[in-house]
Amino acid sequence: MSQPDSRSAIRPAPDQPLLDVADYVVDYTVDSTEAYDTARYMLLDSLACAALAMEHAECVAHLGPLVPGAELKDGARVPFTGFQLDPVQAAYNIGVQIRWLDFNDTWLAAEWGHPSDNLGAILGVADYLGRIAQQEGKAPMTVRDVLGWAIKAHEIQGCYALENAFNRLGMDHVILVRLASTAVATRMLGGDRDAIWSALSHSWMDNGVLRTYRHAPNTSPRKSWAAGDACRRAVTHALNAVRGEVGCPSALTAPTWGFYDVACNGRPFTFERPFGSYVMENILFKLSFPAEFHAQTAVECAMQLHAQVKQQLDAGGVDAIERIELETQQAAIRIIDKTGPLSNYADRDHCLQYMVAVPLLFGRLTADDYGDAVAADPRIDALRDKMTVSEDPRFTRDYSDPAKRYIGNSVQVFFKDGSHTRKITVDVPIGHRERRAEGVPVLMDKFERAMRGRLSAERADRLMTLANAPTQLESLAVTDFMDLFSN
């Protein structure tokens, strides 16, 4: 195959992956009832996460305009605040709120991620455009329109993640939040097919941020605002594109300078399936515990063992325990198998051993359990020191099986008196598609508790009425919907 002339200034046709995403965003009609139903729950769940994050001063410190006073009259609203911002900064704010507690939806494949992160860009742009439309006497988009954009953003991020492991190249998964949000935000802002692929070319030329902040010994709170930052960058690319910014058609394939050569060792992307609505239909919800998703079933196992372990602890303290055996998937070993001192919240909520020790001791795992006060209990680290972590090949196979997408873990505790607990195994967390009927009531309870913790009784009642009336909720103007969350 002939090599392109690196000196030639003739602009090639746009790279096919750029066109494929643009065509999907422009032409594909989502007709899956399951996708829309799941997207509606995703929206409620994400706003619950945003409300719960407002209890944390570290999150609140990120909110507001980039510099004091830089607000926008009739701009996009930031839920649970009085801020009105330009769509770029609103995307950052909302993205930070949704992602802060690591409690929003999850997608696990060759690449990991949280597709509801894209709501930062989608809600920020939707409310911004809706308020402009109202000023011009036009109708704003509806909540159903927002769900449609979310389905497409989930699909773009999730389908790229199925076979393309950016983590193995040292890049963070928010590269795909930036990609998906750039695509849908450009279309929401009125961009055509050419504007979308142009915006996407700039998204890829940003390259990827490093995963450094997600791993020992550098785990830091940046992992809680990285997705918001990706949303902010995406809306910037979208705004530039609809204003006519020139794209770079071979941003992926250009020899030497393209993304494939610079970041992927020359390898192109591969895809398991065409874009549709598969990802939203199979998304995973975090419902029971604010824990990194690879540990969700391990926490369920530990909760089942709490009573038996507590008896031994009450009788003989931590010394009564000989060892704790954890079996997990290969991905969990790569991401959250961690030893040594844990220096902050972000360190602890990405440590498998910590997330098992707390429920073994206390029979719970909440966001507060990652704080310094709870972490100071010496029994937690004492239990961590007694844990071994190994891979169960079946868990890894089922994790990668597109028909399953399981996230299995097992926990067994051995005591010094020679006795031991049963080996508890959970393959499928409550937020999985196979447990959707069981999970929806838990999700709705999560939403209600979060709303009643942040809003007046009147507003919370109104939201619960809407949450239980899908047609009414979906027909609501997005501006009226955002009004319900604004101070």
C-alpha cells in the first residue's frame, strides 16, 4: 500500500470514524422504548448524585463562574445553586456535581467510564439554548429531547469503550466524555454533519489526559472533576465548530502527527458493533454504595458477612481474624487493588480492600466512610493488611462477555480458631440490567432522599410526581425542569 506524501497540502477526506459519529448523531432515530425508559432513570439518578455531592465542601468549591462576577444573566442554571453561567462553564459545574461522589452510572468494557458524565454538557447546552428560545418566543427543547441526546452520547462513549482500551495507553476514560459530548453538543447548537466531524477532529487533537490522578501513589480529587473538565472542553469545541472553525480531516490517520501514530502506536480504533441504543439499554447503575463499580459486588458480599464477622470482632478484636480472601476480575486488580497508606477520600474510594473492610466492620458503606474521621479507625487498615486479592478467571471472562457484562467478586473470611465464613459470591450488582426490576425502586428511593435533602418539600413533591409520570416528565420544557432544581 502506497504511503501518503507527507509534503502534500491536499486535504484528504475526513477520517471514517469522524464521519461515522457525525452520521449517527445527525441521522439515527432512537426508537427503543427501553433506551428512553432507562435514560429517564439515568437522568434522575444523575441529579440525585449531584444533590448528594452538594454536601461536600470540596465539590462546592469548584462551582460557579471561572472568576468571580463572570455570570451570565439568563444563562444555564447549575442545579441546587443560584448560579447562571455560560454553557461552557455550566457544563463544567454540572459535570463536577454528577461525577463528584463516583455514584453515577457506569460502563465497563476494554475501557471504563461513566456515560452520564455527558449530562454536564447536555444539560448546560439545553438550558442555555432553551432560555434563548424563550426570550425569542420559541419553544425550548423538552426533557425527552435531552434523553435522546443522552442516549446518543452514551452510545458513542460506550461503543468506543467496548474494544479500545485507552487506559492501556495511559489515558483517562474522560477522553470519551469529551468525544461524545463534543458530538451531541455540536448538533444541539445547530451544527451540521461537517461541523460535527470538524469539532470531533479538534477533540481528538487534544489527545488524552493522563490517568495519573486515578492511581497510587498519586490518586487525587482531580478524578472527581476530570469529567466536568471534559464537558467544558467539549462545549468549547462545539461552539467553535458552529462558528465555522476549520476541522482537520486526518486528525486520526495523519502519518506521524495524527492521533493513531502519536497516541495509539499506529493502531486504528476497532468496533464491536454499529451505533444504536445498546449502551443505554445495558448501562449499570450505582445504587447501593458510592463505590468504584468493580467493587460493588465485593461490598455486597462483605455486607452479607458483616454479622458473622462482627461476632468474632466483638469477642476477640481484629486479632480474631486470620485472613480475608478476595477474588475479583482482572480489571479490578489493575484499578483498585491497593496497599499502603491511603491519604485522602479519592484514595479510599478506589481501594478494593478499604471498600470491603468498612462493611465488614460496620455493615455499611456511605460517602462519609471515605472521610478522615472514619479512616482513622485503626481496624480498617488492620483488616486491609489481612486481605489477599486474586483473579478468578471466570469473573474476567464474564466481565468481557457482551451477553453478560458481569462484575463478579467473592469474599471469604478465615478466623484464628480454625473456623471460617461461607465464600460469598455475587456476579451481578443490583444496578445491572439483569436486576433492573429490583434496582428501579432503589434508584427511585435514592432520588427521593437526595431531593428531600436539598429542596423544599413542595419542590421535592413536584419532582416525585413527575418522576412517577414518565409522559408528563418527558413533555416538560427543559427550562421548566431546570427551574425545579435552581435556588
